[in-house]
Amino acid sequence: MTKADIVNEISQKTGIEKATVLATVEAFMETVKDSLAGGNEVFLRGFGSFILKKRATKTARNISKKTTIIIPEHHIPAFKPAKVFLQSIKD
């Protein structure tokens, strides 16, 4: 399902114009991105959490150049579904 599909689905279910739904979806995604970029996690009760996972420093190798580089510690975004959400998927 794409963002356009989500906008169409919400628009059909609620009767709200697609342009308004698209602006709302875009604003939601921007808010989640800004929150994660600021180091804050987003918790949506009954749906899940957008969290930051910490990746440790590691050594990587470039086999063709026979060199080694160190990848510093960094954070990556992740989604952790809520128990209610997981249960609805399993059933």
C-alpha cells in the first residue's frame, strides 16, 4: 500500500477531501521525522512506537581495496508494533 492508497482509503472512509487528507498525512510523517531527529520517540497507543535503535561502533572492510574503516556509533529509526496491533495481525 502506498501513501496515495492510504490517502484514498481515508478520504473514502471519512468523506474528507483528498487534498486535506494528504496534507494531514504529510504533516503526521513530518512530525514523526522531526521528533525522531530530535532524539524523541513517538508512542501511538494501540498501534505502536517509532523508536530509535542504537547501533554500536563496528569495523567494516572494503574487500576490493583491502582497507578497513570504522563505522561510528549511530542511531536508526525503527517501528515496534503494539501488542494489540500484533494480536490483530495474528488472528
